[in-house]
Amino acid sequence: MKKVDSDLLPELYSRQELDKARRRYRLVGRIEGVAAAVLAGTIFSFLGWIPTVLVLGVAGYLIYRFVLKPRKSSKPESAGDDLT
């Protein structure tokens, strides 16, 4: 963890409160990870590996295609660039 000069930041929480919050959220993260693993195992056991992998692959592609991939401009780049 990066150390920050304490003179720059106001004292909002005590060191004890910060440590308690870190421990709590580590525990919450571990519980969420176990729950995700159990859920995935249950889905795999009911459906089987091949259909599940295919559905996840299609979902991943659609997320990439429509959410993460940058959209291209509809007009050509040279049409609006020249203002002289």
C-alpha cells in the first residue's frame, strides 16, 4: 500500500477503525468468492461444461462487442477536419 503524508489529509478515522474496516471487507470478499464458486459449481453440475462454456463465451463476446469496443465514427474523418 502506498504511504501518504498524514499532513495532507484530515484525520477522519482512527487507525483502529481503518484496520477493522480492512479486516471486515477482506472477510466479505472471501465470502463472496466462496459463494461465486459454489454457484458456478452448481450451474456446471446441472448443465454440464459444454453448454455453460458456450453461453459464457457468447455473453463475453456480446459484452465486448456492444459495451467495451469503441464505436467508429459514421462520417469520414477528412470531411469535418478541414476548417480553412
